[in-house]
Amino acid sequence: MSKTKNMMSYNSNWTTKIMGMTCRHRWTMVLALSFIIYHLSFSEAQAQSFIGYLSYDSTLVSMPQYAIVEKQMADLKLAYEAELKRAEDDFNQKYEAFLDGRKDFPRTIMLKRQTELQQLLQRNVDFKQQSQKELAEARRQAMLPLRQQLSQAIATVAQRHGLAVVVNTDADATPYLDPDFSIDLNAEVKEEVNKK
């Protein structure tokens, strides 16, 4: 009996609390409950959506423009390497001349040539570092249109299938994808990106 009395007291308190709320508080509570109900139904609908997946790198490499970019980058790298080799040969030649004549040089000339060699060596090191940065930037710039084209193709195929997410499977980023809730987009995206 006391349990029933406590329940009635609790229900009475709850009702009193709701009735005692201002209109604004009741409206806020209704909005919150509506949001929760909507969110639950939306989440349930979303669970029916598919997830697409593909290998981004494999698709990128399959693009015809990719081979062109790789050839341009190889040519540019060869040009930088040839210039670096020329600079190294120049340094080596001057260094050998310095070693051969240092016994005969007066101290001032020896110090001057030693400083010149150090500066030349530093310029070669700086050139090598700068050329690596420039090669990386040139590659990034050359690949940018390809990446944009690939992203557009992925978006087109994903929209065609009504997908919410497309996952990149490179580097074992996704060890498992349920086949009932995912779709392999590799072939379709390659076809889409190569028809442009």
C-alpha cells in the first residue's frame, strides 16, 4: 500500500511540476521531445543507406593524365639532378685545385679559397633542398586537377547510388565493410573519371 501511495505521490509531483512550468518551458520540452523523436527516426532511415568504398590511389593511377604528369615530373627531376651533378663536379674540381695548391698559397689566399669552397658547398646543399621542395610543389600542382576530377567523379557516382559516405580503402584503412551495407565503387568511378 505504501508503495502505491509513493507512486501516486510521485505521479502527482510530476504532474504538478509539468503544470507548474511556464508556457515557455513547456514549449521547450515539446521541442526537445520532437527533436529526439525526429532524430531517432532519421537515424533509423540513415541505417538503410549504403556506404561506398574504393581505392583512391588505384583509381588515380588509372587516369590517362596520370601517366602524363608522371612523365613531366620525371623530366623535371632529371633536369634538377643534372644541375646538381654539374654543381658537384664544379665543387670537386675547385676542391682538388685547392688541395693541390694549398702548400704554395700564402695564408690569406688559402683562407679566401677555403671560404669560397665553404660557400659553394653551402649553395649546393641549399640548391638540393630547394629543388626537393620545388619538385614536391610542382607535383602537388600537377596532381591538383586530377584529384579534383577524381573527387568530382566520386561525388557523381555516390549521388547516383544515394550514398552518404565513400570510404578510401587504401593503407588498410577499413579492415571490414559489411557487404549488405556497402558497395564497391572502383570500376564505376574509374569508368566515370576516364570518360571525361
